[in-house]
Amino acid sequence: MSSHELVPVRDTTIPIAHMRSVYRVSDVERRLDKLPQKEHEHLRATYERMLERGPERFQVKPSGLPVMAPLYDELPNFTEVLDDVKRQLALCEDSRDALEITPMLLLGPPGVGKTHFARRLSQLLGTGLGFVAMSSLTAGWVLSGASSQWKGARAGKVFETLVDGQYANPVMVVDEIDKATAESAYDPLGSLYSLLEHDTAGAFTDEFAEVPIDASQVIWVATANDERAIPEPILNRMNVYSVPAPDREAARKIALRLYVAIRGEHDWGSRFDPEPTEAVLERFADMAPREMRRAWMTAFGNAKLERRVRIEVRDLPETGPRKTAIGFVH
């Protein structure tokens, strides 16, 4: 790690960034030299890209304890998780130690904002984001890559995020980890046993590239609806948090924040009242957070069609019970 520093601005967080090598150039050159001519063109291109980009990536951490009050307001049902993150940030804020966040598993019903939290965490820390949706897996090697001997093989998501990204310590989201299905020949979560351990993650080898990668600084966030489908060794490597659905008052606050944000993001927003009415907010009290943006956009559109500056209850779409929602809309 070199001693020079960089202060990039991202969101409202100003991180300090040192440089860290995530692989050894000599390892890449050795693998490239062994490739037969006119064979394994995808693998050859991968090695050449690694040599062109070089091994150094930004290893960031906030320059001080970041202001987290807006996140507590935005994600009121994540107070326990945010408290833990704040404690871990406090430990490294005035030291030479790297940012160290214990892998976390966010448990909760669909729609409470688990994936959204992970994205906001990466913005808070000023680092990159990798995302793996385990529910849509078509092959078990999405995390760790597949051998170049297989047709259509490619590197895994961990390798891609570190090699193609800018950061040595990105937030890596394993979404719906409980939906991973183990095939008889391959465990899609098998690579996590070593990736979630700091010592072994420092020399993680993607099965496609076969070059050791330093994944020890990756910040892991997994989400799930049901922990019973997750292997015990994985659970033992993570801090597990049960995230409840927001209560009615918290849901109203989330809806109000979204209204103000949407209004401020668009030029047409200035044509509407600064805040919605209490009657309209009350309709949001039973909505899951991920339903709210879609509901507001529908309501804004309906009000505009009638040339009104105030949203009325009748502008909102009909919504089902909170438990039937799927996905999280940003």
C-alpha cells in the first residue's frame, strides 16, 4: 500500500483513499505466458485487461465519522444495523487502520428496504458496489467464476468487481441468499466460506482467471427473507440482523421524505405543494417502502393531468397488502 492519499467527493461523504494492490502483476504475466496461441481468447483478453489496468485500487474510508442522521431518518427500521456500522466506523476514524465492517446478513420480509440499505451504505462509505441476485442464478459459479475449460465460462462477480472496478473495498451485495439452490455438482455458496474469512479472502482464486485476488477488504452485505435456508457456517461468519417492516409512523416519515426528494429531483416538482396533506400521507402508512416511489409518481401524474398543484387521495394507485409486495424500488 502506498502512502499517497486521494480525497474523492462522492455523495456527501469525503473518503480518504490509499492505494492497495488487489493482485500481483507477475502472477498475471505467468498465466498469460502459459496460454496456447490462438486459444482461450476470452481468458487472454482478461489477463491483458488486468495488465493494462494495473493492480492498484482505491481503499477508502471516511475521513471522519460521517453524518448518519439522514440515514436514520431515511431507514428508521434499520436503527440496530446503523448503530453497529457507526460503532465500527468510530474504531477506525482517527487511526491508520483500514475500514473494517463485519459481514452482515439482513433478515426481513420483502419490501422493507434491505437492498436499498446496502446501496446507501456504499454511498455513505464512498466506495463501489457489486451486486449478485442469488434468486436469478443460472449457474453455481456466479460468485467464484467457472473454469475456462467450459464453453461460455467467465470470471465471477467478486473478480469482476475488484478487477474492473475502482475500489479494493467495495460493498458486495448477495441479494436473497436464501434463494440460492445447490446443484449436485456445485454449491453456489461454497466460495463464501473462504470469502467471508479475512485471512483466506486475501488470496481468493477465481476459477476462470486462476490468479489470486485480494478480496479481504470487501464489505459483505447479504439479504434474506428466511434464515432457515442458509447453511450454519455462513450464518456463523456474519452479524445477523432482523429488520422489521416500518411501523405506521415510520412509514409516513419515509413517504414524506420520498415526496420531498422526488419533488426536488424534477423541474416539474416546483409546480406542486412543498408537502403533501396528512390525509395523503396516511394512505402511505400501510405501504411497504418499495411501493412508495411508484405510488408517488402515479399520484404526481394524475394530479398534473387535472392541472392541480396538490395531490389528493384519489390520485394514489390502489395497493394490495404490504406483505404481497415484491422488489424494492429506488
